[in-house]
Amino acid sequence: MKKATLTCICMFIASTILAQVSKQEKQALLNLYSATNGSQWNNQWDLEAPVETWYGITVDNNKVIGINLLFNNLNGTLPGSLGQLENLKRLELSFNSISGIIPAELGNLKQLEVLAINGTSVNGNIPESLGTLSNLKELHLSSNQLSGTIPESLGNLKKIEIFNVFDNNLFGTLPQGLANCQNIKQMMVAENNLTDQNDFSVILLSNSGAKMNLFENSPHIESSQSIIAVERDESED
């Protein structure tokens, strides 16, 4: 009887040890913690506890599928090793004191559905690699210090529903591929220096099912699946 009980206990301990997030995924999280001054976060992690107990981390079948550290006083830069969280579906890091660039390695997150880095100090260009996120539904990059053009590769985001780059230092034209996206519902691009917003909005509304006369200067929209926030040229007043 004692032997059977001991065997059961050993099996339970073994299964507990095996049922853990991989070393690679845990290290990627630790890198984030270290790079953003985790000891000063509003909600810190007990690094001795299982990963699934860490604040803002969602684990399913021993895989990290969600990070939500909104308003958590992250202060620092984002490590490229975040791109090793290959099962991640949601990455929410908005409204923190994050600086530096958006790592190109985030393009490795092929399962990602939501990428939100609003209201930080990230700068530099939007990585072209984000255009490979074939499952991405929401891209939120508003109120940052991003500059340069919006990569044409983002026109490949066929599942995108929300495209938000509001209030940055972006210039140039919008990716034409986005105008052909049937799923897009919200597009927020104002407070930048983009040059084709008005023409683009007409094309986008047309492709999303809006009833309008494309030959009108100000087409009357009877119904639409899309909500578009574009910058108005004040010289038109």
C-alpha cells in the first residue's frame, strides 16, 4: 500500500514538473522583465512561482498565449526574444514608458491576433516584418514616436479589422493592400503626415460595402462596415 502511494506521489510530482512552460518561453518573459525594469512594475512577478501565476500572463497547454501588461509601469526597451513566444495570440503593452524600436522579431509571432503598443515612446520605423502576421486582427500603435513610411507589407494583413497608427510622425502613402481588405472595421491614421488619406478612404469604403457615388467629391455613405478616422486638410474649409 505504501509503495503504491509513493508511486502515485512520484507520478504526480513528475507530471507537475513536466507540465511547465518551456525554458525558451520562460526566458523570453524574463528578458522582458529585465529589459523593462520589472522590479519597479506596478504588478511584479514572483520569479520563483510558476509562469502561469505571473501577472498578465495567460498560459494554455503549457504555452504562453497572452501578455497583458497595460498601465504596469514598464520602463525600458522591448527585447527581440519576444519573437520566440511562437504561440502568442495577444501582446498588450500599451501606456507604459517603453522606448526604443519595435523589434522586427515580432514578425515571428505567426499566431498573433492582437498587437497593442499605444501611448509609449517607441520610435523608429514600423517593422516590415509585421506584414507577415497572417492572423493579426488588431494593430494598435497610436500616440508613439514612430516615423518613416508605413510598410507596404502591412497590406498583406488580410484578417486585419482594426488598423490604428494615430498620432505618430509617419509620412507617405497608405499600403494599397489595406484598401482591398474586406474585414477592416476601424482605420485610424490621423495626426500623421500621410498624403493619400481622402482618396484612400473612398476606395476603402467602396471595397467594404459602402453605397456611394465614387464621382462625388464628398460621397454620401448610406451604410458601411468601416469607421475611418482620417486627417482633414484645413485648406478645404
